[in-house]
Amino acid sequence: MTKQLLGFFDSGLGGLTVLRRVLERHGPVPCVYLGDTARVPYGNRQPDDIRRIAAEVVGWLRGQQVSTVVMACNTTNALARDVAEGQAGVPVIGLIGAAAAMVETRRVGVLATPATVASSAYRASIEALHPGSVVIEQACPAFVPLIEACEMNSDDLRRAAQAYLEPLLAASVDSIVLGCTHYPLLVPLLRQLLPESVQIIDPAIGVARQLDAVLGPPVRISPASRPFSLESCRFCVTADPDGFAVRATPWLGQRPAVSLQLLQD
């Protein structure tokens, strides 16, 4: 098999949820992770701005000689998938199609950033694979800033979650897609607020499965017996590497070494 170097990117911490799923499934895969912390969050930006950023970030990853680009950011996946594919020069793996393939119910809610919701990318992808589905997309502008600030147990976060879930519950959804890579960190809170019958779909799991075609069968590391390793990963951010390392530690269960990478803005 050709030697692989995966390139991951997100506006900040969120893409680490995708990286973790991949490492848990496939072991110590060589990878480069770029967190564009100087411009987080992406989800409140204009589409043209998001497309320009995607071209720049994917161009940087191409310069690192990655063999596959993982768009660990739903907002760029929704608005700039074509840009990424044009810049990468290598296969590009996205989240939205992976999530749509995981849907098993007819009434689906999507929690996502305002930009992702405005694109209707999740609705289009789910309806294309599952004709007749009812898809309700809910913009969640407060989530990413609160998560990046490590306000995981705050009253503000709980109130925001209750408000965002209200229209989905009113529509009697059977499953909810986490349409932003930051949102898996909210699963404990969401489980408190949702009926047990509502399925929560994490697109990162689908991405890790799709990478079987690139990386081979899963090695099925058990986190309980042998934690995944970060030794094969290089972490870069566009601002505040020390702060990113501190905030990333509870996400990864270990502190990553993080370097500063300046990009044009």
C-alpha cells in the first residue's frame, strides 16, 4: 500500500473529534492537522470568505505532501468542497456525505453552523440518499464560541442547547446529525436533553469508516486497554499554539505538541 499522510483541517478544535475517530479505528496513522485558530469560527463568515480560506488552507496541506485531505470542518465541506478538490491534487474526504450514509430514520434533525444551514447541504445530501425524508436544519451560532472557550458545563451552553433542540423536538425527529465537528463534545449534554429514542449521528465515525478504503481494515484499538497514539501526528495552528494545546488536551486525553503556522489572510 502507498505510504499515507493524511491532512486534516478545521477552524479550531472541532476537527480533533474526526482525528480521534480515525486514530481509534486505524492506529498511528501519519497525519498533519491544521487548526485555523486565527479565524475561528468559520460558521459565521460569508460564503466567499469561506471558499477563499478553504483554498488557502488546502493549498498549504498540499505543500505538506499529504496523500489524502480530510475536511474536518462541516462549514467548508458545505460551501467549498469543490474548492478543496480543485486545490488538493489528492482525494478529499468529507463529512456530509458520510453522515447522510449513516441516516436510518425518516425524520432527521441537523445541528450545524449558520453557514452550513444556509447552504442546505445536509438536507440535499440526506434527501438524495433517502427520498421522502423530512430534514430540519437548525443553526447553532453560540455553540462553537462556547466550546472553544471550554464552557462545556456553563448555563449559557445548556440554555443554548435547549433553544436549538426545541424546534427539532417539536418536529418529532428520530435522529439528529451533529453537523459541526465541535458538537460531539456536546453529546453528554444532548443526551440529557433528548429522549432516549433519538439517535445521535456523529459524521466523524462515517469518515473513519470511509478511510478503510485508503488505510485498510480497522485495527480496532480499544481505548480502554491501549490509548491511541499522537506520535505520528503533527499539529499546527495559525494562532496561540500553547492555548490550543491546553484546550485540546481533554479532547485527546493527552497534550499534543503544537507549532505556529502563519497563513495569509
